[in-house]
Amino acid sequence: MTHLPKIGRRGLLLGLTAMAATARARLALADTPPGTLATDNRLVVVILRGAMDGMAALAPYGDASYRALRGSLALPEPGQEGGLLDCGGFFGLNPNLTTLHSLFRAGELLPIHAIAGPYRNRSHFEAQDLLESGAVERSGLTSGWLNRALTGLPARQAGQPEAGLAVGLSLPLLMQGPQRVGMWAPPRGARPAPDLYARMADLLHADPLLGPDVADGLRSRGYANSVLTEEKGQRGGGFVALAGVAGKLLAAADGPRVAALELGGWDTHAAQTQRLNPVLTQLDAGLNALRAQLAGGWQRTAVLVMTEFGRTARVNGNNGTDHGTGGVAFVLGGAVSGGRVLADWPGLAEDRLFEARDLQPTRDLRAIAKALLKDHLRLQPAAIAAAFPGSDDVVPERGILRL
């Protein structure tokens, strides 16, 4: 028997609000003089599935509590062998993120630390739904905020590709909705890539029923955890190749203007350093491929890299981290006002942690996304309201773009 999800009164209201906001956006567009909203800017959103450890990607090595909390996960300071890549004397990028560090020094990377969405319960599935739908809480909203935002872009001429593009093997919720979007997927092989198996294991590891069965099934096919980790790192071509394709398609004069990609493998409950290094390397190489293929279009591009939530501030007994709250997001591109870390740093002292375990979030991820829609894609308020219904109190972040 199929059980339909209960929407509830608040979910119904959120869904109706989104529908009404989308309708208002369409009316606003109809009353807007032709060409007013036209923009040649590009926006790329990269979803990191599994909850990236923000303090592993961008370490607050200047915080007095950093090394005691992180234990075996603490990285050497800048200037030491294998040390962090300095970002201003307090924060340092993971040494696997060399491209990002080059962009930081060029003023084209803006890391944003101690950031989170509105969700606080630490479930991958719920958090990813909210991250992509733009809802305030779980509801009947079944479309993505980026798809709804496309309502505010000018209509495409006959024969042109759609304004929005999803690159990968599936259409993420972020890009699902009323607006038509394009999709590019690589040819499927006879056997799924190892990264897909790793994502299954990451997402289901905590399920008492499915978790052990999935792990046993993977082991029976020769996919021990160590093998999965190694193959993900060696493959490298998956995300890197997809990011390069996205850049090439976005660079076309009449190509799409908005694209979405995803990279899994960030759920690092055990052996975090060994598991995180390969995916950090892939992320860095993929963003470099995106930049290279965009060529001159990079100067009109902003990229938002986001994950569903952060991880615990303290290392666990398995040299990993568990599901947390505050984390890090990256905004990069030639259109970005970078070269600094944007953070109202809450501190890592025991009484400063969220629920005595997580980095306390001090910024809302939706404020960053709204700023990109408003100041980069030049969308009208009605289109932004359609993207993020019920969030009138979240004000777009100022100063993240070269205006």
C-alpha cells in the first residue's frame, strides 16, 4: 500500500505561498519593459552531499580551542609541512584546495564560515530537502528554489537552450519545478561508478535496518570501505569532467545561464582525513575545470558551493566527525568580491558551541543565495520571494559581489 506524505497546515500554507509568489513573479515580468532583466551573468550551484566538515575545509587555526577540539584532525599551521593555506592570519584552507587558495589570493574566492540554513535536526534527508527546496521546514514544497528563481529570467528565444541546466546523472530537487530546464548526463556504463556506491553507504549507514544490509552487499561485491575511498580518489574524472562540461556549455553565447552540479562522499564519521582528502581534491580540480572552460565568461560568473549542514566541532572516537550544524560555504568567480573570509566567528569554547557540540551558526545560507539572485542575476523581489517563501526576515547579504 502506498502512503502519501501528510502535508499539514503549515506545509500547505508554504506550498500556497510559493505558488502565489511564482504567480506574482510572472505578473511582474509581464509588466516589466523588455530587456530590463536581461543579464549575461552566470550562476553555478554545487551541492556537496553528505555534510562537509567546514573546519576541515577552512580551519580556524587562530582559535585557541581549535587544536584541543579537533585532536587528530587538526592540521599544521601555515608554513609547516603539510600545513594550511593561509587566508588572513586566522583561517586556513585545507592543503588539498590549492586552486581555491589561488582564487582567494586573486580576490575571486569568498569563504563564508559559521553558516547554516534554518534546519537543526541533523538528518541528511530532511536537511537536503530544505537546502534544495528553499522551505523553512519540511512541507509539501516539491520544487527547488533555483528552479523557481528561473521564473525571473527573460524567456528564451526559439531554438535556444533552456536558461537552467542540471549536469549529472539525476535531476536534483534544486532544479525540479515549473520551469523547463536542460540536463546533460554522461553516457552510462554497464556498472555504476564507485562513487554511487559510496554515496549509498554514506546516506544509509545510520539506518538500523538498511545500513548493515547495504554494507554487507557492498562487501560481497568487493567494495570494502577502503576500496571505495581509494577508487573515489583515483577516479577523479566524474565531478571534474562534469564541471568542465558545465563550464563549456555556460560559456556559449546563447547557452544556459544557471547550472547545478553535485558531489557526494562528505559523510565522514570515521577515518575522516583519508576519506576527505580525495573528495576535497576532486572539488578543487572540478572548480578549476569549470573556471578554465568558462574562459572569458568566468568574469561574469558566481559559484555557490553549499552542503546540508556542518559537522561536530570535536573529533569522535573513530577519527571522524558526526552530523553537526554550522559549517562553511564558498562563493567564487570573477564576479565575486573575495580575498577575505566572511565570518561572525562565534568561537569554539565550550560555552560558545551550539548544544555544546557544534559550531554555532551566525549566518543564514539563504541570505547568500538571495544576494546572488538579487545582485548577480538581477532578479526582481517577486522572483526571489518565489524562490524562498516564508523567509521575508532573511535579508540578502551585501557586498559579496563586485558591483
